[in-house]
Amino acid sequence: MKLLFDENLSARLARDLADLYPQSTHVTSLGLGGADDGMIWARAAADGFALVTKDEDFQRLSVLRGSPPKVIWIRLGNCATPDVIRLLRFRHAQILSFLERADADFLSLG
């Protein structure tokens, strides 16, 4: 399960969630720090990542373009990294199911 964490999320998420989401990485690890949304979108699609973000723009792109990539939209507002970690751990089964569904383009988690 490959997740690509957007720049608005901590780079430590890939490491701290590696047991549940192996092969995941952060946009900065791919040299995409500061890249525009289109570049991040294209890289996620090309490399088979699901994009995890707090940015509503990616959710909108998902509605307009469909997948790939699939988008997981974190809707916790202003929160700390441990809150995001707890959410992604607690909702692991739902995320897995979402990623396996061919007819689902984005998942909103809050």
C-alpha cells in the first residue's frame, strides 16, 4: 500500500506508519518539495501512489479528473502529527477497502 504524503503533512508519517503502509513516502523525499499540484498529481499517478493530503485542491482535482491517483483527504483542521497518525491507524481497514475499489476516487477522513 503506497501512500504519498503531501507537503502539508509531516515527513515523519511515512516512517511512523511504515508497518501499515509500506512503500509510502513524502513528497520531499521525491524531490517535490514546493512543487505545484499538477506535478505532485502526475508523479503520484505515474508511480502508483495514493495521495494523502489536507489540501482541498487535490480533492477537487479528484472530482474533476478521477483517479489515478486516488486521494485521501485528511479533514482534521489544525492538528498535530500524532493526531494524523492515530487517524490513519484507526481507519486502516477503511483505507485499504477504499484503495481496492475501482469505483472510488477520493476518501474524506476526519
